[in-house]
Amino acid sequence: MAKILISDAVADNCVHKLEQGGHELVFKTEKKTPEELAEIIPGYDAVIVRSATKVRKVAIDAADELKLIVRAGVGLDNIDCDYADSQGIKVSNTPTASSAAVAELALAHMFALYRFLPQANITMRKGEWNKKQYKGHELSGKTLGLIGFGNIGKTLAEKAMALGMKIIAYDPYVDETDLNVDIVDLEKLLLNSDIISLHIPHTDETHYIINEEALDQMKDSALLINCARGGVVDEAALLKALEEDKIAGAGIDSYEDEPTDNIDLVNHAKVSVTPHIGAATKEAQARVGLETAEIINDFFA
């Protein structure tokens, strides 16, 4: 049927379903630059990537047979989508498969920060018993502000409401919702949220949407959660806000540069960190793999 380059590792169910579809699969999952991808990509009808492989203009120009690029995941910032489209190459992703996983990680960071889980883990392993120091907060009754109200934002809203949270959301592309969520402007969200969670792509429009000015508008008791994309938060401004007690804490899964070398931010006492694992659950990856294979099989059918 089609010759497919698997440029980043995918779940076994994806491989099996593609093999059942009669496709020729070639695995080249080692880390590569866009220029190195350009040397590999000629002759392939489709390419599967996750977040590691960057499909830039140089690779698209070299792709003499390419008809389809599939991002096994949500974000498309690692693909030059508009240029691919101009060359007649379709770009697809799996926008709903990892929503539950990312939403649950965002909640995990909220729990971690409100109940001092990172600090308690470290100090107890040192033999300390800091029970009186770790008087935290409950999520119930707090206002959660969602920046971005797509699939992940809506999934998180539903889970947070089950915990008794009030939800407000800012999304310039959403005017109303059938959920019990107030759609507000960004300023109102910044001023009124106890916790702000980002669920947006990194674009020119969203670059540094959380900057020094935005952080200044937040409550000094507020938490910031970023399980979205690096570049939507100004990390230098965030570190400054944490050091000056302008906000109470941050949960971070996505960074401007990955792997991050922002050691001061990662090691800050008010920060809970994970290495961009929002979609990294077995269940989510199985759904991503199945949806990726279905996209390819349907396309070439």
C-alpha cells in the first residue's frame, strides 16, 4: 500500500495495525535534525512523528513522494504545517487520544503543590518529620482558570468539577460551552483564578502569553500549571515572580528548551516538575497508536 517512515517510536498496536494494512514500515527512530531527516525522507509516502522529530521546510522540499505527515500526539509546532499544505501534503494529528492523561498530570501538579508532595518526599528521605510545616490547601472550592478550552481543557474542567472546583476559561475561539464553565477574558481569568492551567499550542499568538505583566495580575496565592508547550510561559519572568513571592508556585511539564537547562527554575522550592510526560501513559499511547494507524489506513484506502 504505502511506504511509511516511522521517525519516532510508536506503540506496538500502531505497528500491528499498519502491518495488517499491508504497508511497508521503516523504523529510523534515532534523534535527527531536520537536515538529517531531509536525507532520509525521499521515497516515503507517509511519515509518523511524535515530538522529537522536526519536519521543517528543508525536509518537506526533499520529500519527493510524501503525501501524509502524522503527528502521533496533539501539538503540531514541530511541523511546518502551512508549508506542507502548500506542497499538497496532508498533516494530521491525534487531538483527543491523550486528553485524559494530560488533564490528570495537570491535576497531579496541583495536588503536589497544594500538599507539598515534592518537599515532603525529599525531607522524609533525609530523616526529617516536618509535619507542622506542610499545612496545605484543598482543591475543592478553588477557582481554576483554564487558558485554552479545547479537548484537554474540557477534559480537565470535567475532572476538576468532580473535585468541587469552580471553572472559568479563556479561549478566543470559544464563545460558549454546555459545561458549567464561565468563558471570560484573559484579564478576568488572571485576576480571579486560584490556579491557572495552560492548554494551548505555542504559536506567534500565544508566545509568552504568561509574561511579567500577566504574572503581576495573578493572585500572590495562585499556582501556575503548564502541561501545554514551552514558549507559552516566559520562564525568566516566572522565576522572578516565584523569587519575589508574586505567585505561590508552579507545576511545569513543558519547557522553552528541552531537555531544559533552566536549573534555577527546576530546583526552585515552589516548583513541581516533570520532563514533558503529559501524554506518557500506557492507556494514552495505546489510543494514540490506534488513532495514528487508523488515520494512515483510511488515507491510503
